[in-house]
Amino acid sequence: MAAKIKQLSGTFALNKSEPIHRWYPYIEGFSSSLVRDELDKIQEGVSSLYDPFGGCGTAPLTAAQRGIKSFYSETNPFMAYLCDVKINVVKAAYDKFDVVEQELNHLLEIIDRFPFGNCIPCEYQGIEKYYRPDVLSKLIALMNLIEEFCQDELASKLAKTSLACILVNTSNMVRRGDLRYAKKGEKLETDFDIVYHYRQKLNEILHDVKEYGNSIKAKTVQLSEDARQINEIDLVDCIVTSPPYLNGTNYIRNTKLELKLLGFIDNEGDLPKYHSKGIIAGINNVSKRNTKNIRIVDEVRNIVEKLEQVAYDKRIVPMVIGYFYDMDRVFDKLHHILVNNGYLILDIGDSQFAGVHIPTHDILTSLAAKKGFAAYDTTVLRSRRSKNGMVLTQRIIRYRLHK
């Protein structure tokens, strides 16, 4: 059982049953138990934490539940929004829960009486193809009701978060690594009852705010969109993070339904403006940016030479070059924001393209060492096989910074 828990700690699975953490299923994320375990290992104690790749906020939220001041960077505006809601909004909503509860219960009463059967199918700037017409019309009606009847800002954010959290489940899509159309048998008819699922999610969020809102003892602050933009010096004594894996996953496209709902994009044509932000980790990052000023770090020269002979997509080589160049710059910023003798906890996995193994963990450790980060411990969380049978691993690498 302990071995199974260790394997799952590097995934989002354990968060699915945890209040607040469970609201939004983020398959790319790690668990709060991983963060707690790592913080427990640091005997000196941690007073401040930074996550340069904030994701859905697991590390900042876990820190906040321990009274640890946290900071994060995140290029995906929906994820940054979610992180703020799960920590700062929940903390504030708990302090004025009577007002928030009254407004959200009033919203639920209005929803119970609303004639959703009369909703007319409508366009959605090209994104309507991802929904059944009746589901989309109800989705838009729910959003309109939230904007009309939720005058309190905290209640409004919780209500909108509830809707964002059920979008994929009630759409024609599924997340299986990447967001894609559901195949036959992957959806139940009950999945499309968006009004039912919205009631359930909003009640879950209300329950968690009421019963667990007091567990959040500190706020979080977004320092930047991109971790390479931070300029703070000696701000934190611990960094816990999981950089994007070098696997081609499109972290922006996977949240296009949520980005659209919350107004961060008007249509899919707006997605490239977010692809061009953050470190290069996927194919779309390569095709949407100028790579002329990106240099090959010495640690990947041999790998690049091998990939140039076998890569099945011309963007793979510049993606690999760009990933490690960008991560080298991230380590430079982490060197400055972390205090001397501070801790860096890195969750990372290796990759392969066209049969060429890319030991991401070893390369990042070499790059980090040049910035003063000394690796002192490693734990392999789990092993997996790629499509061609190559064994890959997910591991935690622990570093101390010596300035």
C-alpha cells in the first residue's frame, strides 16, 4: 500500500478526495501529500515557498494550509485564476461566509426555477463544436445567471469556478493526456446534464469553504506569468515545483474550454498568444515563437545530434533545444529568489522522441549545479513505458542552494 501511495503522490489522483484540492481535476499535477511529505523532510522548517510553475495551485495551497506564505508564477491565466480562488478567495469567503452562502444559495434557488428547456442553441465563437447544442445553451444561461445575480465578488468567483470545473465532463470532450473528442463508450448520457452537475459542484465548493476554509492560514501571491520574469532576491527558503514535462503536451490548448468561459480568449485563434509564453515544452511553443536567440546548452549537444537524424517532426529538435535553454534561465532566477542554503524540490520525468532517450533529470541537475544547486537526494516515484517500450521514470530530486 505504501508503495502504491508513493507512486500516486506524483499524480493528481490523491487530490480527488481532498477538500478544495478536488475541485478541478488537473491530470498534469502532483498531489498535496507529496508537498506535505517534502515539507516534513525539511527539519529546519519552511516559512515561505515559491512554485515557478504553479499549475492548479497544489503547492501554494498546501503551504497555505500550514500557514506558510507562498508565491507562484503561472502562464496559463485560467490556472492562475484557479490558484487564487482556491487560496485567497476561499480564505476571504470563509471570513464572510454568511454573505457568500446566502448569495450562492439564492443563485441555486434561481437555477431551480429557471426554464432551461426554453434555452435556444447559439454560437460560441467557433467553440460550440465541443458541446451539444442543448448543453451549450444551458452553459451560457448559467453564466448569465451568475453574472446577473452574484453581486458579491467572492461569491461570483466561486460560482464561476464551479462552472469552469465541470466544463470538460459535460462537453463532447475527454482529457486523456491531451483534450480530445470522446470516443464511443467514454461518455455517459448523464454526463451531459450540466445543470445537475453544476448544482453538485457548487454545493461541494460551498461545503468545502464552510468546513475547511479555516484551514487556509496564509495568502498566496502571483509574482509573474513567466518564472523567467521574476526579480525578487532572497524571498523564499523553499521551492517546490514540477516543471512542464518535455513531452509535447499542450498545456494551454487543454484548457481552452475554461479559458473561453472566463473570457481569457474569444476563440481558438487567441490560443497562440499563450503558447508563446512560458518555457518551450511542447510542439506548439516552437511553432509560435522566434527561436533565433536560443542557444544549445552543452549538456544536450549529443542528444540533438541524434535527434536530427531520426526526428519525425522538424519541431522536435528546436523544442528540445529550447526547453533546456529556457530551464537554464529559470534556474538562474531560482538562484536569486531562494535564500542561501534554501531547498529546491523538483518533480520531473525523462522523455524519449523517436527512440532517443532524453535524461531530463540528469540534464536539469547539471544545469542547476552551475547555478549553485547541489543535489543531495533522489526518489523514483514510479516507472512507466513509452509507446515504443522504453522505460521512463518520474522522480523527486532534492537540492540545496549554495550561493
